[in-house]
Amino acid sequence: MVDEKKAIFTIGVAAQMLEVHPRTLRIYEQEGLIAPMRRGKWRYYNMNDVKWVECLREMIHEHGISIAAVKKLLQYTPCWNITDCPFEKRKLCTAFLSNGLVPKKIDRDKSSTEADVNWNVA
């Protein structure tokens, strides 16, 4: 399995995967919407970058939101609120998962013990 955080795609490969021109990725980078890893003059993208660009493209082309509006909206709300992604799609989104909004399995015995300790300390 490929580590989603490992930068492995050049701009040409990422553009081909996304079916966009490399210039599109450069524009998104100039606008501050993506930040690929840089090594000298080379840009390297990871799977998270590719997924994020897919989401950007959906906001811009399917929902008709301008780049400036996307930037402004992202200051106030997460992307899944802008595009109204279904939960099934959100579960695959690394931004959604990293926010801790997906419920995790709770071990009842462990959580009650930790809660008791936290209440007694406070």
C-alpha cells in the first residue's frame, strides 16, 4: 500500500492523474490552495494532494465556486461543508479524518477509567 503522505508524483504525473494541465496545479499552488513538497525546482505531490485537488476541482467546476471564493470560504468552514459531500465520501477524505470528526471505537472500560481519573485531577 502506498503511504498517502509520501510525495511521489511529479507535477506531470499528478496532472495526468487528475486529467488537468500542469499549469492548473501551478495556479492552485500560487493561490495557496495546495502546497506540494518542493525539492529545488521540482514539485512532488502525494495522494493527499491529489485527493484535495479533486475536491477543489469539484468545488470550482461542479459547484461554480471561484478560486477566490474557495479561499475565503475555507477560512470559515471545512471543505466538506462547501461541497456538501456525502458521509461515505467524507470517510475517505484525509482532511475530514484528521479533524477527528469520524467517531472512533470507544473501549467502555478504558474510557470510564480515564474519565474518572480526569475528573479527579480537575
